[in-house]
Amino acid sequence: MLDYIKNNWLYNTKQDLLAGIVVALALIPEAIAFSIIAGVDPKIGLYASFSMTVIIAIVGARSGMISAATGAMALLMITLVKEHGLQYLMAVTILTGVIQIIAGYLKLGDLMRFVSKPVVTGFVNALAILIFMAQLPELTNATWSVYLLTASGLAIIYLFPLIPLIGKLIPSPLVCIITLTIGAVLLGLDVRTVGDMGQLPDTLPIFLLPDVPLTFHTLQIIFPYALALAAVGLLESMMTATIIDDLTSTTSNKNQECKGQGIANIGTGLLGGMAGCAMIGQSMINIKSGGRSRLSTLFAGVALLIMILFLSDILKLIPMAALVAVMIMVSISTFSWDSIKNIKHHPLSSNIVMLATVAAVVTTHNLAIGVFIGVLLSALLFAHQVSQCVVVQSTTANEQIYNVYGQIFFASADHFSSLFDLNDVAQHVKVDLTLAHFWDLTAITALDKVIIKLRAQGATTELIGMNEATAKMIDKFAIHDDPNLNQKLLASH
């Protein structure tokens, strides 16, 4: 137990605590903004961010990853809140968590292995672009003081780490926020602040059950929303976990993370919050600020609650320009610049998948759609590439032998059939499948057509060298006109 606590909580204490403070400060305006998007009181998003962050620190699988209220989830709640109200939102949040726990037990987290590297890169780049675009309203038609503060904040973020001795001790985003807040107050600058975003809560969240009828009709209302929220939440969380895995050169249990997200959402719903998931922006802030263990995530949630309850008068003074500077830094560091630098050296198919994922996410502002398009496109391009790797070589001595190489399936079946010369056929033909594999009914149908056409030319045919899986497929689905052929083939195999 002591080893677990040390290895998961206390091996990076100072940096984790400092990183947690930075994350908490960055969570406040985002949580308020996402609450406004969903059509609920700002305290709903703030309570959700507190509970999600604290609970996931304990039950999640990815150390250092931040989960809270997110824009992607908020967009799915708009209609529900408008038509049915807050109590139904809480019920949806709880049901979302239940679905995510079930997904964890069904090991749906393992599906992440089907997400290719170009899709992950496209997801990261799209998120970086969206994070930057989200800052533009604060910079559009702004006063000179906003631009000055933002530029000063970026200078502090990038130059402070270069200062000897102290540069590495304190996260530069925290220095940026503190310095710009003091500067804006002392100079009396008229700029937009956190206090302008909405009213901060002044009471602790309380445990309560959603006040909704426990009927099948209620389930009909909330289930579609819960299913969509669970899917989007898991997708964004799994993608974020994969990115943090790469950044920290560590691994995480995706199925356990599914369960952790579910438990966190159930707890959030019971505390009056809205459904949430992992946040790529805040997770990147945590990692870039030195946060690594579960302590950084836990302290971010605790610090958030302390700030909004006891330090709200100070928080209201933080200029939004300071947080804009931090988020611009996040977008710059999140973007995979190597994907642009090496675009000429990467395969065309990888570039197409990456760019399509970016375009879909940025256009729709829907991460799930972008990743789905990327995965689908990856599968189609992979199938096309594999289908072009089928080779049939013919040798003729006393008999004609066709040596088949490659994977025969629905995408390569027609190409496979076209490689046989059916105009000049020997009396006896062998088809050697030693280095081939037949995957599906389409492949077996293509083989049937070849055999039948060879026999139509007066040739006797024989299949040799099948592996066990191919032999079973042929035995089950082939329709050769020799009723005894399949049994002979299996016996010889």
C-alpha cells in the first residue's frame, strides 16, 4: 500500500501541487463557458469540474490526465436542458456513467488499437486549432491593453523557464497569471476578467438524487442523450490518454479508464454537475507544468473548489488575457509540428487520413465525427493497399501451377480473379495457396469462379498448401461442382 501511494501519488509532490494550481485557474473560465453553452448555471460546470477531477484522480487509469466539464459534451446537452430541464441533465449524467462502466467491462477501450497514428496526429492538430480558435473572441475587436497583456503573458511563459535557478522551480503559466493579474490591477486596465464570465458559487455542492419520474418514459428521454455523451466522452478520454501516454512514455489501462470515467460521471451527477470527460487542453497544461502523478489531478480539483469558495474576490480580478496566453501556449505545444515538417516524407495515405481528421474536426467541432472519419478512411486505405499486394505466378512443366501470394478478402477478390490466364489452360492445374490466406465469403466466391472457369476449359484442378483457416473457409463456403473436393482437401491438409 505504501509503495502504491509513493509510486502513484507522492513521487513528484512539489511540481504536482504547482501544476494543480495552474490547471485549477484554467478550469474556471472554461467550466463557466461550457455551462453557458449547455444552458445551465455556471455553478453546474464548476461543480462538475471539481467532482470529475477529484474522483478520476482516485479511480482513473491515466495519471496526470485532467477530466472535467467539456465543450464537446456541453454541445450534446443543449436540447435536453432546453426541453426537460436540469433534473433530467443530472439523470443523464448518472446514466452516462453507468454506460461507460459497462463499456469498460466489455473492454471497449481495446478498440483504441484500431485508431492509427495519423488519426491520433490529426486529432491532436485539430484540438490545437480549436483551442486557438476558442481564444479568438477574446482577441477580436479588443483594446490595446488586451493585446499587450496577451503578448506579455506569452513572453513570460516562454522566457521565464530560461531564468537560472528559479526558472524550473515554478510553472511559467502560473507566473504569467499572477504577474498579469497584479499588473492589470495596479495599472487599472479596463479588460475583461474572470468575474465577467459569470457568477461563482459560494456554497459546497450537495448530494442529491435527480427529481425525475422513475418510469420507462423517462428512460426513453434520457437514454439517447446518455448514449451519445458516453460515446463522445469515452472517445475524447481514450484519445487524450493515448496522447499523454506518448508524452510521458508510459502506458495506461484504457478499459479501467472507461470505468473510471463512468464512476466520475455518476458521482458528478449525484453532486448536481453535468457530464464530463478528459480535457486535452487542461491535461496538456498539467503535463507542461510538471504534473505527472494522481496528486496533480486531485489537487487541481481541490484547489478549484477552494478558489471558487474562498478566493472568488481575487479570482474575479484575473484578466482573461492571461488565460488566453496560457491556452495559446497549449495550442502551440499541442500541435504536432513534425507532421507538417515531415509531410513530404510520410506516405500519401497517412497524410490524407491526418488532414481529413483535422478538416472534419475543425469543420464540425465534433471530435467523434472527426475520429470516426479518420478511422474509416484509415481502414479503407489499408484495405486498398493490402488488396494491391496479391500476386499470382504461373509455372508450366508437366502441369500448370499457380502460386498465390497475399491476403484475399472482399477488397482484393476481383484483383485475385483477374490474375489467372483462362485462355491458355493446361490439362491439369494446381493452385498453390501456401503463401495466401482467404478471409471471407467474397474471397471464397472469387476462388470458386476461378476453379469453375478452369474446369470449363477442360482442366482438372487441385488446391494445395492451404492453411487451416483457409481450409475451413473453403469447406464451409465453397460451391465447386465436385461434391467430394472439399473433403479430399481437408483430408490431404
